[in-house]
Amino acid sequence: MSTLICGSFAYDNITEFNDQFKNHILPDQLDILNVCFLVPSLRREYGGVAGNIAYNLKMIGGNPLPMGTVGEDFEPYRQWIKDHAIPTDFINTVSGAMTAQAFITTDNDGNQITVFHPGAMEYSARNSLEDVAGSRLAIISPDGKDGMIYHAEQAHRLAIPLVFDPGQGLPMFDGKELERFIEIASWITVNAYEAEMLQSKTGFSLEKIARKVEALIVTEGEKGSKILTQGQSIMIPPAVAMHAVDPTGCGDAYRAGILYGIEHNLGWEITGRVASLLGSIKIEKEGTQNHLINRSDFERRYEVEFGSVLEW
């Protein structure tokens, strides 16, 4: 059986500006802003939440089935996915469109300027869950708005248990739309900032949201995470990275661990720790899909980190 992952695929174009943005922007001239930043380095990474989650889930022995819409420039990424034995049957190309692209420039102070082109992602509603057989779990992650709504409703109608992962797509939805996601989801996963926004838009407290689902998972960065379930708040400690290199994609790695734990009934204490360790392993490498670990090494790190044997 497979885990259906509905979400975006994207190219992340990452550059570094060896200066400070503030030295090149005149605050009193913002109405005629016209600047150019020379960036000596450029790297292109495979990204997008569906690709990132699928990569991490496959690495720890899961069976991801990613679904998304991509552009005519996707073939190198498609081959990468195939090389990692991840199915591409439901990654569909939109003629005349480009794959979603992020252009990220970071200065010496850690400030970032990001431009995002959604491209083919906007056509995600063209995909149908009716075409997918054999999935017993699905996650709805950031994608085109219409696609997220459509796929969530389809999963509900097809009785596929659903994880709602709004991520950076959360601002697209109003309170009523978010209430509907909460109503039909079995699990919800957000970071601390998204949790505040979810409460603000719906008027629901975290405790009220948690009562409506099997579990509400909230990641809190270096503080770890908490899982609200059945009236309890289970605190998951952070796993310590050997070298903190790049946090991009850590949340997606964490979600892959959550999906694995749900599918294999590991219980929340273990599931949260698997997710935490997977996010920590990701942070040790640049990019979102450049880290590697096999199951035996993962088990060893788990035992060292948490002081218990991982039985999964």
C-alpha cells in the first residue's frame, strides 16, 4: 500500500549576495526602487513539498506516491525521482507551463529576498484522486488552492484518511475554508507560526482544533514539537544535528516521519521522535534532497539521540 502525497514540485534557485541589502537600498527612494544584486554563486535544487516529503519517506522505507502538476522543464527532476525508485505515474506535465520556481537570494545578515513563480502548480486540480488505487493514507500539502480543496474533498469522499498540511499555503484560505479542512482531516500538522494563524482565521483554540481531529502536530523549531491528541499534549524533544547547515526542507522531512509513523501505527511518542530525527538529518546538508541515511544507521542515531531502541 502507498501513501499519497499531494503537493508541489519546484526548482529552488539559490544565490548568496556577499554584502548587505541595506547598503544598496535607499529607504527614502522606495517608490522608485531599481536595484541589482551581483551574486557570484548559483545552485539549483530539487524542491517542492511533494518531492521533499516523498524523498524522505522513501529513504526510511515508506512507499510514497507523489501527485502534482509540473512544467515542460521537469524532465531532469523526473529522472532524479525515478533514480530513487519513487513512482512518477501521477506527476503530470502541463503543456506550455514551467515547473514552479523559487528564486532566493540571501545577504550576509541572513536577510532573504524571494520571488516565487507558481507555474504548473496552479493547475493541480487537473489531477484526480479517483485515478489512484491502493492508497490508505493521503497528505494535502501546499499546492494550487483549487487543487488542495478538490483533493481534500476527494479524499474525504473516497474514505482515505487525510493529513492536512497547509504550510505556506495557509494564507490562501479564509476561516470557513480552513474549518472545512479541519472537519474532514484526521490529522493536522503546522509549525508554531501557522498554528497562530490557524487560530486567528478560524477563531478556534489549538485545544478545540485538536478535539476535532485524531491529532494536531505543532513543530516549534529548536524547541522540538508537541502532539495534541486525546486530551493530551505529548512533548517531542528536538534531535540534535551534527552540523546545522541548511534548515530548508526540515519541515517536509519531519512530515515524512509523521506519515511513516501513522501508517505503521508506531504511536505518537515514537512517531514524533522519528520525525524529529529525520528533520535533524536533513538540516546537516544543503538543499532539500541531498541527505542520505539507511535504516540501520537511522536506528543507531535514534538510540543515541533518545536512549531507546527503535522498533518499527
